[in-house]
Amino acid sequence: MIITVQKPLEEIMKMLEGYDKIVIIGCNTCAALCQTGGEEEIKEIVEKLKDEKQIMGTIAVETPCDVRISKRDLRALNKQIEEADAILAMACGVGVQSIADLTKKNVVPALDTKFLGMVERVGRFYERCRMCGSCTLFDTGGICAISRCPKGLLNGPCETVSNGKCEVGGWKDDCVWALIWDRVNQLGRVDSLKKYQPERDGSLKATLGELVWTE
Amino acid sequence: MPKVSSSVVAKLKDGKFVTVAELEVNSQTSIEKLLDRAKSLQNSVDSVIVSRDPKSSLYLNNLIPCFMMKEKLKLEPIYSADTRDKNRLGLFSDILTASQLGLTNIIVSTGIHTTTGTYIKAKPVFDVDAVQLITMIRDVTNGKGFSGGVPKTTGFDIGAVVGFDHSRPEMEEMMIQKKKDAGASYLVTLPIYESEKAKMIANRTSKIGIPLVVTIYPIDSVETANSLGKVFADAKPPEDFLNRVREIEKGPTKAETKNKEISNVNRNLIDVLVKELKTIKGVSGCNIVSTKFDVIKVPS
């Protein structure tokens, strides 16, 4: 799940300055679950904008990040999009870009994309993957050291861990390596942690990610 | 233990108790004061750890003071490297420079997180961790280079910092073992004020067979104690010692006299602690952070 938060209204209004006719496009998947860009949130933002802007149309696309779905769903608003001065996109950064590519309009992002997260329940989202491209979750008992250790350490905890707590935030949160140790210990596989883990391959995330299937 | 390049490691190898001082580069403009402090330590210490950006702040680079201490003062500096601010290319640029400057001893730590310091918006790098950096220095020292083929350096002794989390002793032992296997010849603790704590760590390090040097951080004010506690949770000076510092701070005497009195209180603490440390099996030396006082005579 891509976790998003809504930008402050003032920031959105500033970006919309000079644009009168607006189309609002939301996301009915991740942003809807985060309550930042689903049907309800579109209604709410319409209420906030309607006195100052001319709302030409609104739609919550099922998955705006999927160009095929966006293309299909946005057909219903083709005319309004053509006439609009700008589009307010209530989707993650990928959704915003796919909408911009398709419409070739000024697109105002209404959300900030925070992280790839696990949903415990609505309103409780936790980052669990940094998409490093080189998964070591088997060794660490299914707990990610790259995303959950603020230093992304691969060989064990740093020197400042105290009573199983992390220095970042003042020793209130669990040190993820303490959690990993406990989990792997419980699984009877502590030896897997004792292995030297070589440095990460920086090239994996050094350039634009692209995956194109070939035969 | 790998090939020995520095005299302090030679002494550790011989089983002798070493006395190290640590000086933090804590100025953005000048290293004069630091060199003055170093000069005052010339005849008292085996080596000087020159640490950089203590507590994740912004100060001058520590390579130059290391070089100056070696060239001008004939001290044996230990260059401190951490993984917070530079990727492997940046780190090794400094390490190659250290080699060219004739430095022979490097101590490696992970580094305090950027969010704990003054410049919280700076990007934390941590491209490699401490174990990986030790391994890479060892490989370069042995002429292996690392991916990309860095030329052979003059050879370094490598130290590492050891944590003291007591909640999972086996996990701490794993870290000690990993650092030793990676190529560390000795370990240095974070600041400690109780010999019992040192004993607990020494039990682990002696089991694994690596010398341990215990760090003592003198406290010049209650504020220093508080700020130290913000970066090292377990670095808590004894309450009676802190009360004495507090009393002196609040007292009517002039600043200069207060400084002298606080220096004496610290001296007493260090004297007692070092005497105790010398009796602990597995403790091979002490490292006294000497930045805050003009002269702290290190007990012989």
C-alpha cells in the first residue's frame, strides 16, 4: 500500500493560483484507504474549493497509477479535462505523473507520498519496505532492517542501542535489530544473523527503475 | 590479530595497559585549541583518538588535526571514521588520504544519527555499516582493494566501538565477534562511569579475545551531562558526582576557580575509575575524553 497524506489546503491553494477551471481526480485504491483521495475526500475538497474555483468534474479512478485504467476511466471526463485550466490529483506521486502524462495539463498534487506501508488498521500505517531491490528478509526473520532501522544496518545493531531501544527518537522505540534477534532466536536460526552481510549494491537504486519483460 | 602498524596496538598485543586520550574536533574555524590540548597530553598518553562531528554536529574535518599531531607533536593519532555522512567513495577518499598522511590507526563507529544532532535535515548516508567498513579497510590494507580496485594503502590498525546493551548479551557478543572477524584489533566503549559496567563488557570481549579500552567522558557542567545523555543513553555519571558539579556551578566562586574545582572533581573520579579498571580482567586500557579541560592529567 502506498501511504499518502493530504497537503495543507494553503499549499494546494497556492499551486492552484491563477487556475479557475479545475478537474479533480482521486484514487480509489491506496489514497481511498488512507482517506486522502477517495470519493469522500474528493467531496470534501470540492466543498473547500467551490466558492473560489469552478469545479468542472470529479472522478476517483480505480488505480490512477495504472495508465490503462486511467485512460479508460478518464474518457468519461475528456471534455471537462480539455476545458480545464488544471487538474487537482489526489493520488500518490506515481498516480500524479500518470495523470499528467495522459492529460498533458497542469497537474497539482494534493497529496504527499510518504512510504510503502503495512496497514494495521485505518489510520495506522507503518513503513515496512524501502524497495531496495535486494531482499534479505529470510535472514532477518521477516523483519526488514533496511526500512525499519533508521541507519539501514545489515550486520546487527549500532553501538547506541540501549535496553533494546533505538537512539533515534530518544530510546522510546524498539531497536529493530532487537526485534530481529528475538524473532530469529525464536525460530532457532540465530546463526543466520552471525553471517557477514556484504555492503549493499548501490547501483540497484542509482538509476530510474524500469522493468520491461522480454522473451 | 592482523599486522600491527601502530605502537598502541603493539602495546595492547603485549598485554600492557594503554592510556588513550580522545579529543573532539569541536570548532568550525580553528584547530589551535585542539592542538594546545594535544600538546598538554604529549607525555601522558599512548595515543590520541581524534573524533569528528561529535554528537552529529558540524565541525572541521579530523584528518588535518591527526596529521598535525603526528607531524608537529609526535603524538600517535587514531583517526576516527563513521558511516553517517559519506558513502564508500567518500570514506575511502579520506582513508586513502589518511594513508598518504602517514596515519596508521583508524577507529570505526556507525555514527550518531543525523536526527540526533544540529542539522536534522541532512541526509543520513549509512551506505555501509561499521562491520562492512572495517572489512573494507582490512581488505584495502591487505592490498585486495574493494570493488573498483583501490590501490594498496600503507596499512592500518583498526579499532571499533562497542555498545553496551545488556538486554540481549548474545546479540552484543555477536557484534563483537563480527567486528573482530572483520579485522578490528581492539574495541573502545562509549562513555562509562561505573567499573561494573566495564566488567560486563570485558566479560564479553575477553570471551571473544579482543582487547577492550574503556572510555571516560569528564563532565564540565550539568548541561554537558544532559547533552551526553541525549546521544548515549547509558552514559550517566554517578549522582553524587553530578551533585558536586551542580554545587560548584551554583557556588559564589569565579568562573576560573569553578573550572579548576570541577576539573579536580573529575580528576578524582577518573583516578578511582582507572584504578578499578586496571583490576578488571579483559580491560586493556582507558580512553579519557580530554576536550573539555585544558589539562586533565591522565593517571599513569
